[in-house]
Amino acid sequence: MMKVKEFMITDVISIRENTTVRELLQILVSNKIGGVPVVNMDDVLVGIISDGDVIRYLKPSSRTVYDMFAIVMVSEREKLSEKLRYSLNKSVAEMMITKDIKTLSTENDIDDALHIFSQHHFKKIPVIGRDKRVVGVVSRGDLLRHITTEIIKKE
């Protein structure tokens, strides 16, 4: 059975919790990727963030209520550009996913990766070593390319 370590990407682009949204967006765009693992100073996985998480965070709230000196003002649509400008210097820690992160180990079988991708809408799964550090990443595209080349080789 094929192991994750045989087809994972090992040159992982990861970021730290204090990375700003501006820096994250520059990394995603310049590397043409849709998400990155978030690691602490010891390279241990603490979260994951995707372009979708940023978009969901930036989505203007339809009603924003400000309670100032007991006077409630309702602002009926926050402008996206204002929220974006305000959010660019925030750290990714505020919008990254930290719960129920699915990971693989280098020794997991290809079936384990297929199972996670089939059950969840993830584009990438971090691969974790014994020391809980991120050692690789598996994307849906990598998995499909690997399956395809294996099938073609056997024909």
C-alpha cells in the first residue's frame, strides 16, 4: 500500500501565528496556493488558514451594532474596502482554523488521505512527524496526480 511520505510535498510554505493578513495574502498570491499551515516557533502545527477563511472573515456583516453611551446606532453595511484596510494588519491568529484540523502522518496509507478528502472539503492536509512538526502537505491535486500516474504505469 502506498504511504503518504511517497507523494507528499516536503517543501511546505507555512506561516507563524503573528503573520499579518497582508503578508498571508502576498504569500498565497505569489506562490499560487490556496492555504498554508500555521506553526509556532518550534514548527509545531497550531492552525491552518485558507483563502476561503480570509474571504469568510472579510465578508461584510449585514448589520453592525455599536453601543455607544447607551445610544445604539445600526450601520447597515460595512464597506468591504474599509474592512479589508482595517483587517490587513491583523494577525492570522484571529481567523485561522484551530479546531478539528485533520492531519496525516508520513506512515498513513493513501486510503487514509482519500478518506479525509472524501469526507471534508479540504484542499490540503498537513503531514505531521512524530515530534508534531509539519513535515509535508498533501493536496487533492497531488493525490489525484499520484493515483493517475500509478494507474497509467500499470497499464
